[in-house]
Amino acid sequence: MGFYLLKRLGLAFAVICAVVLVLFSLLYLIPGDPATIALGPRASPEAIARYAERMHLDEPIWRQFLIFIGNALTGDLGVDVFSERSVTTIVGERLGFTLALVGLGMGWAMTLGIPLGCLAAVRPNSWLDRVTGVLSVSTIAVPSFLVSIWALLIFAVHLRWLPAIGAGEPGDVVDQLRHLILPAFAIGLSWVGYLARMVRASMLEVMGETYIRSARAFGLAPRRVVFGYALRVAILPTITLIGMGFGGLISSTVFAEIIFARPGIGKLIFDAVMARNFPIVQGGVLVATGLYILVVLISDLLIAWFDPRVRESL
Amino acid sequence: MKLRTSRRSFLASTAALGAFGMMPGLTGASFAQGASVLRLRLDGDLEILDPGYMTGGTEIEAQKQCLPFLAQYATTEDGFSWEPTYYVTRLEQRDATHIDFELREGLVWSGGYGPLTANDVRFSYERMKDSDWSGYFEALDHVEVTGERTGTLVLNAPFAPFIMITLCHGPGAIVCEAAVTEAGGRYTNQFPAVCGPYTMDQEPGQRVTFSPNPDWTGPAPAFDTIQANIISEVRAAELAFDAGELDCTEVSADALARLDADMPEGTSVTVAGELQYMWMGMNTEHPKLQDIRVRRAIQHAIDVDSILAGAYSGTTAKSHGIICPGLIGQRDSTTYYSYDPARARELLAEAGVAGLELTIRTLNTQERMLTAQIIQANLAAVGVTVSVLPLDSGSYWEMGQESAGDTWQDLELWLMRFGTTPDPYEATSWFVSEQVGVWNWERWTSEEFDRLYDEGIAETDPDRRADIYIRMQEIMEETGAYVWINHEPEAFVHRSEIVVNAAPSGELDYRRFERA
């Protein structure tokens, strides 16, 4: 297990280096002079030169890459060229908001999607299964930004039940939770469908296994058979899906963050790309990538913990 | 622990969770209801508050609340003017190159930095000459301090718009010499000291709060606290206003049209100014457009009225030049062209041009794309085939600049919009000969235009200035390189019980908001 962990950490470092390298290349392939774009069309030549020097834009790209990786290893993600604040601090300020949003979004999707998938599998071809199937496909098909706008129009603008913008009053947990409901609903809705479909398919396969039949033959309660035996095995591919989904959501919450005017990593990176604010882009993507890798690693370890066959093969 | 669930209990518990979040009692509790709290929108974080190194826009709004200014904008029946601020008891232009001021007694900087003095004015303005905003202070020679609170701004040559474009605008903010020096000579996202009705506190990515300044001895503003929420997208801000979470926000052309047609009760719209000018430009050096008859034909072929109706829902003012409504020298008609497709066809035939194919480049925003498509249809009607090339801001803003590559040689048609300050001088500055290949992408030169530009700066008589700027626009139009399109308004939707105060260029001045 220890060797496995080391191997995965080494792989994670290689992935991060590759992502940063691709990112560097992409940023420099985008048309437009970064200094002119960042400082605006009417910036003086002196200001542009100062900016280029501060951003190391006058250095070769390979050197910029090495400087960034070297600094990142010491926890220094650079300095925002506008506010001159530490990128680590700026990313840190936004990270909690994104993690809370992703956590709640995926959390409610799991809370609803997994039991729905189980119930549909336990009673295949029943009305519940059919309704679940239709709803799952529908929620998967509707883009989350559309759900965001509809949810905002219905619950915030028309009914005024929930707040439309912001992240809530600092220190007021209830207010912050209320500000999370609509965006979490919007980003989690499609995952209800994904998870319900995934769990249903896995459960149907597992429910046909001989050990499930044996358990039933021994007279175990149906609930125990489903949740105690079948789900424990059927959940394994779903854990992988959740891990990847959780990681992906970290940077793809940008629509919800823009529409609900919430701070977050996705919006931070988006704004920084538009402004060619390279240190923020690099720092934000690095942290998002690191989190993605971490979540996927945790999901792999969870699978190993759940399934002795996987554990023994490590 | 055993998981005990059933379909019924599961559905009941999820419904209960949803209902908890939507309880109206809980919802209402967090909305800002205080009578003295004004909730607004900022379109981004405040990055650099130092007037010398700011990016502008929202940062200017923050400066107006926390820093002293000598002059401020005033709106009159004739257009825009200036007036002294509360910070001065005297601000007079003694002659063409001397502006005397006397600061009000008893105003102090926060943080124990002492009273506001004439030395602060000298420090603030003379440091600007070496800053990123030095262009605004080119006319300033030095600041003469004649007493603790008195002094004179000495210009190196007559410069008529100095008070309007410099002292009233963001670069005219006065900073505390002692505090800024102590901060190392410049600062970023926190004021080292303030001297205004508000102090400022930022929660990055969320909001900026302006709270009462305990050291402020001047008149109290109408609103104790300002909550400026960071909302980057104007349409998201409009929804927040509709949801009752903002008291005032900028609106897009679409929303303005909707509000004009059906204004909700208790809601009003205020237009601060229309200091943006948009046109379609033509590269006079491009082989396809070198013939003035071809350019004139294009001018005649474009139906600007249909652009205003189709792309801007009739919410913008038709343009006849680069001088915006409310400014000296604004024209009310064009001289050399009008919408006349038949005349366009005649001119093309005269020039021996058939099957002309052109590309129009534009920013990839909704209104600009619609404008480009209408132009495409207009020109197709006279036999000119146009391809629309949408660009992101990065590529767009450097396409005509010689310093950024060779794209300027391929430029044919493009849609451009500039913003300006409330004086005609700045709008004309981008088209003098030395701007060819910088911002004069149409690439024409005129000795008369350059001479008039210098005369317009030095002239103080409004009528003679008006004649100068009208003539300059005629010269521009005569080149055939421009189709004037519109002046977009800086419009704000707000609760009717609020009187909005905004600079003509759209920056809100919260301290000058009033209750209706």
C-alpha cells in the first residue's frame, strides 16, 4: 500500500508538471501581447515594459516554466501583478467557497442519486424505475448554466425565497448555507441523473450475483441485502465517477460562480485568463489540478479499502 | 450504525431539507433592509487604488468616496461642467496657466496622519507626472504651495480642459503624503489613509464595504454604509436588482429597452452620460479601399438607423462624429454622406469596382456582432460581400498597432468604440498624425487637423472651441474612413427613492447619492 501511494504521488507530480507545461504553451499561443491586454489598450510603453519585467515575460518560456515550478515547490505561486498580493493567498481566499459549493452540490446529488438508483434497481421496470430513468436523462441533458439561470429566476427573482447573489455574510453560517442552495442545486442536478443511472446499472449487475441470491435464500431482510451487500460492491465504479466528478467540478463551477456572483476558483481563473493575469492563471490551475489529483487518489484508496481484491492487487 | 431507509422516508427527508432552505422567514432575514445601507454593484475587485497606477473604472469609484478632490463634475442644462468640491473653499482659474486653491480647514487624514494640507496636493500631483497616468498631468508644470492650505497649480502652457479631465477625474485624487511615503511611495488595494466620509474594507471576490469614517468632519452622506457587491456580469447584476438585492446597478442595452417599455413600479433609470463613441473604420491605405469613391460608397450604403434599432433596441443616440452628447463641438448631422444605397452603387460603378469582398473585424460581444451583421446585409445590398471576423479583446485591441505585428496591413473594416472624458480634447487626440499606427488605424493625416488639435487645447472661449471641434470632425468624415454609429449611454436602474450621482463617464459617486 505504501509503495502504491508513493507511485501515485510520483505520477501526480508528473501530471502537474505536464499540466503546467501545457498551460504555459497555451498561454503563449493565445493571440495578443499579454502586457498590452493586462494593462489596457492605452497603457504607456514604460508601464508595459515594467509589467513584462515583473512577469518574467522577457525570459525564454522554458526558464519561466522552471522558475514557476521551482517556486511552486516551496509554496510560492508568485505575486498578482496588479494588486501585488500573493497568489497563494488569493487562491486560498477563493478555494473554500469553491470546495463548499462543490461539496454541497455533489453531496445532495449523492444523497438523492444513489438511493434513487438503488430503488430503481430493486424494482426494475416499475413506475419508479421509469420515472427515475426519464428524470435522470433529462437532468443530464440540461446544461448547468441553464439550470442556474432558471433557478435564479424562479426562486430568487420571482418567489424571492432564496438569495440571488453573493456568498453570504462572513461568519454567518446559516446565511452562507442559504446562499449555497441555488448554486449547489444547479451544479448538482445533472449529477443526480449520472449517479442514479450509474448505481442502477451496477446494482442490476450485482443483484444477479449468486451471493445475493444466497443472502436472500438465507432470509436476510431485503434492505440489508440491498444496502449491506449489493450496494457495497455496486458502489465501487460510482466512487470513481464521484471522484472524477468532484475534481472536475472544482474548475467547472465557473458558470454558477458568475451567475450567482460567488467568489471561487473557476471564476478567478476565468477572469485571470481574460486579463492575461498569468500568475493567477498558473496558480489557480495548479491548485485545481492538485485537488483533482488528490480527490481521484482518495477515491482510488476508498475503492481499495472497500474491495479486498483491489487491495491485494496493489 | 445501520442505514434504515425507505422510499417514503427518503422522499420525506429530502423534501424537508428543501423546505428548510426555502423558508421565507429565513430568507428575508439576510437581505439588507437597513434604511441607510445602499447596495450597489462593482464589476470587479479593487486591484490598485493608487491613482498613479490604477487600472481605472471601479478604482476611481473607490477613490471618490475616500480621497479628496479639488473639483467635481456638475451637470447643467447645456451639458457637463465642473464645480469646486467640499474640500476647497476656493478654486479659481486666475489666468490660462494658474489655478489657485484653498483647502477647507479642519479636514484630517485617518490613521493620525494629521490635517489635509497644500503639501499633500503638491505631492499628489507632482508624483503623477512620473506615473502610469502621466498623460493627464503633461500640462502641469508644478504646484506652488503658498500656505498650509493654499497653493497654485501652475501649467506649462494654456490647457483649457485641465480642470474637467484631470482634477474632476480619478487621476485628480489627492493622497496623504506622509502615509504614502511611509507605505513606500505607492500602494495597491488598501488606502494608507483616507480623508472622506467613508473608510473602505474589501472582501476579495465578494464585496467592498464603505463604512462611516470616524475622523470625517464634513457633511454626512445620505447613506451610512455602502455595500458594493462584486458582480462581473452586468446581466447577473440586473437579475440581482430584480431579486431586490441591489438598489442600483448599471444596465445593458437590452434591459434598458425593456425598462423603457415597461418600467416596474418604484424603479427609475438614470442616464449619467453618453461619453462613448462608436464607428466603423476603414483603412485608407488598404489597396481595396484606397479609392475615396469606394469608401464614400460604403458610407452611403450603411443604414445606421437600422443598426440602432436592431442591435441596440433604440436605446442609444445616433452619432455624427467623435464628440459625444453634452460636449462642446457635438454635431447634429453628417456633412459628406447619408444613407443612400443608390448613390453607393453609382460611386462603386464610377470607381470601376465590382465583386468587392471585404472583412469586418469586431469584438465578439452581442451588440457588436449584430451591428456587424447588419452592415454585412447593407453592403450586400450594394454588391459588396463582407465577412465578419469576431475577435476576443486580446487580439482585437492590437490589430491596428504597428508595434504588435503586421495585422494592421490586412485591416479593411472594423467596428470600434472609445470612451472619453467630458471634454472634446481627448476624443480628438487619437487621430492626430503621430497616432497613425497607434490608435489612428484609418491611417490618414491632415496638417489642418493637427493644427486645430493644438488650437483646441489652448482655446478657452467655448464658442471658438466648438467651431474647432466641429471642423475637426468634418475633416475626419471627409476622408471617407468613418461611418459614425452611436453613443451608448451609461445607464443605471435604481429604486425611485434614490437619486443617483454618476460621473458623465459612468463612475458612481456614492457620497453624492441622495434620497428622493
